[in-house]
Amino acid sequence: MAQPQRLVVLISGRGSNMEALLQAAQRRRWAARWGAQVVAVLSNRPQAQGLQVAAQHGVATEVVDHQAYPSREAFDAALAQAIDAHQPTLVLLAGFMRVLGAGFVARYQGRLLNIHPSLLPAFAGLNTHARALQAGCEVAGATVHWVDEGLDSGAIVAQAVVPVLPADTPETLGQRVLAAEHRLYPRAVERLLAAGL
Ligand code: GRF
């Protein structure tokens, strides 16, 4: 078998995408097929619900609280140290709500993925569902992309499309997109694993 693939997931909150990754890893036997394993879940928020979910799955968790650092550079350095301790081949942002500095992004170039709840390059940034409705979009969706130094601007790895329905609110559209995210992120990671990254 090729080199083991060590995956580190970064979260800030609920962690439902992280859970989808953990479930897919188990159900689709990532360890047996590609030696791939989620070795740690890191959060910048001590209260992130996803930390408990990860622990229930038996995955090591760690908090690097951004509020404990005087600058973004200091936080990025502490986060990088925590990540590097796990020697990851891939770092998966899953609802990680901090903008990362250029130095951090460069350090993990080609190893850092994100999931964003819109069809990029449309609607980078926040409030994607309200903005999609406002614009009159007939379809919405989610994007898995490599992270570069821009805002949600890196190369696209995979996308999922869902319909926008006439009665949609940002909440109902958001739920439909989130369900699509839960299928998309594991599928995108699996495709990279199968390709040898
Ligand atoms: C998801 O919609 C993700 O695309 C966005 O933040 C949300 C995180 O949800 N970046 P969860 O924490 O994975 O449940």
C-alpha cells in the first residue's frame, strides 16, 4: 500500500461536514483501501459542538482558541504547530470560520481543502443562501476547493448542484445545500485518495 494518508479536520461549530467525513471513512473503508484515517479534529472554538461528535467517534480533538492569541499571525503559528504534530497529508476545513493568513496557506499549499456553501465563483464569503435567493438563482449548491490566499477563490475540486424552489427561504435552501455538502465532501476526498492525492 502507498503512504498512509493522515487527514486532519478543522472546525469551528456544529461539525456536520466533519461527521459526514468520519462516517464515510468508516462506511467506505478508507483505512483498508487507502490507509486513510482522520487522525485529529481541531477547533478554534472551545465550545464547538463538533468536538464532542469527533470524540464519540474516537478521534483525537484539540482546541486552538483564536481568542488566546494577540494576532492572526500568532494564532496561525499555533494552529500550524498543532496541525503539524499530526503530520497530515490533507487538511480539511469543514465549517472553519477563521480567515487564514498567506503564510499559513502557503505552508499547506496543495494539502488544504475547504467546503463552501455556494457554486463558486458565485457567492464567495458569507450569507450565501440569502444572496442566491436575492439574485434569483434557479440552482444553488456547494463547492469543494483548494484553499489559496484569496477568499473562497482556490481551484475547484468538486461541486454539487441543488434546485432553488419557489418557496425557499435562506433556511430551507441552506438545509438542501447542507445535505448535498454531506455527500460532496466525502466524495471529493475519496476521489483524491483514489488518485493518490
Ligand atoms: C457549511 O455550510 C460549510 O459549507 C460552511 O459552514 C457550514 C459548516 O457546517 N463553510 P458544519 O459545521 O459542517 O455543520
